[in-house]
Amino acid sequence: MLSLTNVETYYGSIRALKGVSLDVPEGQTVTLLGANGAGKTTTLKTISGITPAARGSIAFMGQRIDRMAPEKIVRLGISHVPEGRQVFKDLTVAENLRMGAYTRKGRRDIEASLQRVYAYYPILQERRHQLAGTLSGGEQQMLAIGRALMARPRLLLLDEPSLGLAPKLVEEIFQIIKTINHEGITVLLVEQNANKALQVAHYGYVLETGRMTLMDEAKKLLQNDHVRRSYLGE
């Protein structure tokens, strides 16, 4: 579904991605592991067009997207849940969710998507009239994911969905990720909690200082000595 080939991305004169290549098969969950500053967030921003690639190519469903504007990439079927949630704090929960559907037409279809999000996260329905800025961190994360799902994506980019959340909420977030994937949405997941990420993923990549250093099936990465030492705390 998604293919990056020798992608390089710069921040000024600093080369953040150094020839990154990865593939995300349709229907699977792929996780991208790495320490802070490795380039994980930059990879997602480059895919979604927020930080354009300087070199290399990115293809989605066989179509080049590395020169497309972010709004066009969204219309193709890629939704990005950024690190730090970034909800519209002065809008209500329901208004935030409807903002996620701004590329869509069809009132009934949008309403059906809204009810589906509420089924994933009943707390959002309970608080649909509440300002997003007054929600807890976990509720804002649920809202950010729900808003992305309102675009009805084929590929969901998730950046650190469990960051700063209590253990119980982390479990809920990862269960929803599994459910989303089982229902047909492909997922590319960036996550500091490597153990959780590898448990829900089919395949994984390890990114270190802007370069891919390791790639394998998720169950094999869980047993890899380097991964266990560096990312699983063993």
C-alpha cells in the first residue's frame, strides 16, 4: 500500500532522514521503533506531506505522493494522528470529530462514521458537547484518533498514541488499534512502548539516527537481542 524508497528529509542543513526505505502492506499494522530523535516523527510527517522529502520517492497505492500537498494526501486516504494530540481545544468534541470529515460529502455517511467513533470511544459521546481543551490527556488522544477516522482513511499514521497515558488507557488505546486494523484499516505506528507496539504489529522497522538498521516480522523482533536490550529494557 505504502512504499518509501531512499527518502531523505532535511530541517535546514540537518539531514533527518538518510535514505529511508520501508513498505507497509495493505491490511497490516507496521511499527516504526527508535529512540528520541531517530527520525520516527519526521518519517510520518514526510509521508503526510507536512515536511516534504528532499530526495527519494513515496508511493501510495502505486501513485507518487512525495510532491503532493498534505490536503491532497488526506483525500487519497491517509490520515495522520500527530504526536501530542493537537486537538482543536476551543471546539467541542463533536465539532472536532466533524472537522475530521471535512474532505467528505454525504451527510448520512458522515453521521454513520460519527456513530462508529462513538462506539469505539463511548466517553466521547458522553462528552460530545464539552470543549476538547477540557478533556484529560487520554480523552484527547481518543479524540485525535477518532477525528482521523472520520476521514475514512485507508492508511492511518499514528505517532506516539500512548505517550503520557496511564497504563489502563494504554491498554484501551492498543485494543482500539487492533480493532481498527481488523476492520480493514492499514496502520503505520510510531510508538515508544516497543513491547506493546510489537505485540499489535505484523512487521517492524528500527530507525536509528535517520537510518533503517533493522527490519523483520514483529514476533521475531520481540526475540531480537538488540531490540530487547535497546527498546524492551532487558
